[in-house]
Amino acid sequence: MLGQLFGAAGLITEGATWPSAVRVEHGALARLPELFRHPLLHSIDALAERYRGPLSFGRGLRSPQTFDSQANAASLLQLGLTVFLQDLGPVLPGTPVFLRALERELGVAPGSARLSAFASAGDDGVSCHYDAEEVISIQLLGRKTFHVAPMTEIAVPYGAQFGPDMVAVENLYEQARHGFPDPAGAVFESHDMQPGSVLFLPRGTWHRTEALEPSLSLSIVIRPPVLADALLGWLRPWLLGDARWRVPLYGAAAEQADALQGLLGELAARLTDDAATAVLAWNSLPSVDSSELLRVPGSRLVVTPAAPGRVQLVVSALDRDWRARVTFDSEVPAVLVPVIEWLQARETAFDLAGLSRELPGVVRGDLRQLLEVLVKANALRQLVPR
């Protein structure tokens, strides 16, 4: 995958330079993965007309301001604006498969990568800023110039993009105790991008672009959880699973401090007892083998006869508007019917080992596969291992 984008060496094999160094390679579009040669990407107008997902727009060479919009991307381009198509997954066939393969190659959690697109008129681009994520830019149509420089004030920045005259997000303040990043003294290098050019930007790289003609480029944005995300993602649900951490703070401050002190002592002990393995496992698609599961309220499992030895399983779950949506509809082996009935009646948390003991006649591998399906279908929720 990376070998097709950056030659045989890719990026991973360079050790210390990944993901810390800018890299650019030029060549024919034909060398790139098939996804980037899809007919929908042969025309800016064709992609803009088809796209109906989240987008933002601006006039990057005149102002750093961007605006989220539900407008038609093609109409915005006709006004000479630069348009950012934030998620091509639903519109460009093959995108999810490509991104999951890339994530596996990089060793990052599923969902860490997304594919977006920038479309610019011939006299526009994006203003100077850095991103708090890795970006691989692939030029497909037209020519544009990237001006890039390292941002040295904050190591491994976290949060959102930032640049001159941009709003600082809340979590930037703690990172900027020694001053907010300023590109005024940075030394920029220029990279002329043409169809087939690929540029890798580590997080925290100043960059601005100028389109020399109508331009279309794709951006592979890579944003895996950071260590703080991993810890907090595990810690909050773990704490809330203990009623003592849910006690409201009424009463004298001294009493509250005494209660907290005891709990902090227990937490410190827990964090030194093989916690790293649990934290990282929980943040990288935990296995149903190592976590308890609980039925999602409002979910339903309906079984009807199908082919011999098979049944049709339809799973529905409530969405955010409290409307029941079908989240799985497929045939499964009839041997799983007792399992499905058991799950339908289960009101408390359980684990795979306990389910296997309850239903010893069903192969454990079949149980695991069904549970994985039901987790993806939002009928079961995995709980933090305690």
C-alpha cells in the first residue's frame, strides 16, 4: 500500500523518519493504487456533483476562515471557492477497504484513517496552518504548490489545526505554555505537485498551498488515538462502573478530599498492575474474548426459517432519533438459534466463557463470530474489562 505511494521503501521501513519527516515523490498516476484512478476522480465537477457528505469552504489565499456548509459542492466551486470534501467513504467505491488495509499496514486502530478531497479554483488554495494529524496528499488533477516548514514550538501537537488568525481550540492552551506557534520565522520549502505527485506531511508541519490551475487532490488523513486518548478512553468507563466514583460532591471539601484520597490509592494500584496491556487493548478493537458484553436497550433479534440448516437473522437497534433501524440481515446457521434466544432473554452482563458454559453444544468459534456480528450491529456493547 505505502510502497505504491512512496516507492518500494514506503514510509514504515525508514524507522526514525516515520512519521517525522516530510517526503514527496513524483510519478505517473498509473503507479498509484487503483482507488485513485476511479472514473469519479477524473473530473472535479463529476466528484462535486456526486458528493453529498460534510464539507467546508473558504478563500484560503485571502483569509484563513472556513465555513461548514450543506451547500452543493459544485455550486461552491463555480463561485471560485476552495472546497474541502471531508469524507469520501460513502461516495467513492473501495474507500473503506483501502483505508482498513492501510491501517493494518501502519499498525493503527481501525477508523484512524479517512479519505478527503480538496478542490480549488485556479487562483486559490489554503492558508498557512499545521494539522494535528498525519496527512498524505495525492495530486490528481491540475498543478499546485505546497510550501512547507517544520513547526517547532509544540512537539507532537494534539487537537485541531492552527495557524495565524485562527481560533485556538481549548486543548491547545496547555500545549502552548511557551507561546502559540507562529510561522513568521519558519524557513519554507516549496514542492510543485502535478498529477501523480504524493506528499507526506507529519503532524505539526506548517503548510500552505497555491493552485496554479483548477486542482483536485486527495488527502489520506491518519489520526490514531494518542496515549492520552487511550488512557482516558479506558479510564472513564472503568471509573463509572464503580458506584463510589459516581457519588455527587456534596458536603465539606475536607470530607470529599478524604473520600477521593482513598479511591486514588486504589486507582494507583490498579494502574501499576498490568494496566498498560488493558488500556491499549481496549483502544484497539478489544476482542470479545476479553471483555464482558451487555444487551443494548431497544435492540431486537428476530429469527425466521430459511434454507435447510439455516435461519434468517434480522437485528434492529434504535438510532439517535429513537427510530428502529435494521443493522444486520443475513442467514446464520440454525445451531445458533438457542444462542440467539439466550441473548434475547439476557438482562445482565456476560462474557464468552460464561456463554460457552451455558451452551456447551455450540462451538466456541461460532459463539465468538455471532457476538462479533452483534457488537457491530449495535445489539451488544462491550464493557471495559474489570
